Amino acid sequence: MNAIQYVTKETLEQMKEELQRLKSVERPAASKAIAEAREKGDLRENAEYDAAKEAQGLLEAKIAALETALANARVVDESTIDTSKVSILTKVKLTNLKTNKQVTYQLVSEQEADLKAGKISVNSPIGKGILGKSVGEIADVQAPAGLLKFRVDEIFI
């Protein structure tokens, strides 16, 4: 997960806020839960202590992952995006050539992906398939459902 992640300024701010919350609120709460469980006696037979330690480990892993993501994050300015090809943060109108159905997606980083909002990750099968394509080109996408063919109809911001 050490690859560069391109994010918007808003997503970078959300990531920073989440990290701050984890460090200033969640971490002290986890330490307090461990201290309270430790006071209850023999640690070898204390399930509450074990659960608190496990929760702390998961929290620390989440903090480390978020710190790594922030260290590798690069902010993309929407005003500098080239719309001649599909790239991160561009919106793309596609036609599924098998069903003739049109869909519009915005390519975003994994952090921002939200299919309900029409935002797909550049690392998703469709994202990988259409990345770098120009208007009129056909993208072959190997999806779990099989091979899909999409025509790029429009690229915009």
C-alpha cells in the first residue's frame, strides 16, 4: 500500500481529521479500557483485558495505515486535469456495448470510491480498463461477471 494515492484536497482534509480523531479520542479511550480491565485481576483469565488489547492493536494498525496513506497522498488540482484522456478525477460517460446502457462515473482514489455516488476507484476493473482511453475508444474490462466492453462517449470534469 505504499503506492502514491491521488486525492482531492477535501479528501486529504478528511483523512487528516480522521487521524487526529483516532489519536486524540480513540487512542486514550483504548488505553483507559486496558487499564480498567487490568484492575479486574488475573490477566491470564481476563477476557475483557484480552479484548481491550486486541482493540488497541487494531486501532494502532488503523492509525499506521492512515499515516502511510497520508504520507503517500498527492493532491490533484481539478483545474490542471487533461480531459482528452480518462484520468483520475475525470468524469466519464460510458456506453456498455452489450446492453447499450449509458453510465457516468468519476475516477477517484480508493479512499474516495463510492459506487452509489458514481465514484469508482482507478484500481477497480472498470477504472483500470478505461484509464488512458480517449473519446470514441472501446475499453475491454475484465470484470468478475466476464468481459465487458465500454465505449467512451464523453470525458469532462
